[in-house]
Amino acid sequence: MANTQEMKADKTVKTLRLFAILLLVVGILALAASVYDMASGSSLLKLFDANAAEATETAIDPSHGGQTVAYVMLITAGILLVIGTIMYFVKNSYRTFQGTCIAAIIFSLFPLIFFAVSIGAHLFALVYAVLALAIIVLAILAMKSRWQVYIKEMTGEVKKLTWLTMKELVKATAVVLVFVLAFALLIYVLDLIFYTPVSLLLKGSDTPAAQEQAQPADSELTGNGAEIIIG
């Protein structure tokens, strides 16, 4: 039984490493292609297809707000994947890798939608849509392979728990209710004790002297108003 679990764990680790390598490659490709196209203002497709050079010469428009955002978000996703996979292989830090995968998925959603909509107008958008989709799918598969082991381990630990009997549950619930009622009563008593002095202290700021100072000002305004009417 133990050997079987070890074999499954080793298989999961190997699968995770494979996905991590693929994510590293896809991240580097997305990063390199996006930086090149955004900086040069033309698509990488013309490097591989001479016939596509004229069609894609004006395909990239960095001044277009949505397209620029798509490039920046895809570049960010590529950087996150490169950092996460390097941390995973160097320091075996799965938490960092998992966090970067989640962030890369979030940053890849808009580029996927934007370039998928743009496929009909320009062929270069297909490349970026595929890269964004590959980032999302590979990141989900990488996390899924790890979460399967986590869920199995969690269910195994839950089976080891000892649950309370009905008598113990009723007793513990009664104790909690008594403490809640006791603290509620204590707060109510404290409120009654401090309400009167605090209210008097607040009312003391409204002194008769302040009212008397306000009254002459009102009478002066009334007198001025009467004089204006008479005049």
C-alpha cells in the first residue's frame, strides 16, 4: 500500500515537472513574441512567412489601447510563469509556482479574448490566442495534478478525526450559549452604567452662555432686516 502511494506521488511529481517545463517554454515564447511585436510594431509571422509580411506589416498598432493592454498583460503572464517555474525547479517552492500560475491565468484571460476576436482581421492574433490559451490550460493542469494529491491527503486526515457524541455536542453548545448570554448581559450593564455620565458630559458642551451669545446675533440680524425693510 505504501509503495503504491509512493509510486503515485512520484508520478504526480513527474507530471507536475513536465507541465512546469511546458509552462516555462510557453511563457518564454509569449514574453519574447509580445515584446518583439510591441517594440517593432510588426508581427513575428513575417519572419516565417514572406507572403505574410505585407499583410502583417501594419497589423500591429501599439497606439491601440486594447491591443497595448493585451500585450502588456500577456508579457506579465509570461514573466510570472518564468519566475514561478524557476522558483519551483531551484527551490522546489510549489506555493510560489501555484501563485504565479493563478496570476498568469488571470492576466491571460483578456489577451485570449482580445486576440480571439481579432483572428478574423489579422492572422497574427491566432498565435497570441493560442499562447494565451496554452498558458491557461497548462497552468490549470499543473495545479490539478498537485491538488489531486492534496485532496487525497486531506480526505485521509479527515477520516482520522474523532467526532463528538450527541451528549458532548449538546454540552459544548450549552456552554457556548451561556458564555454568550453572560457577555451580552455584561455589556448591557456597562452600557447602563456609562450612558448617563457620558450623555451629561456631551450635553455640558452646549452651555447657556453659548446660547446667550447666539441670541444677540439673531436679534441684530432681525433689526438689520427691519431697518432694510423700513428704508
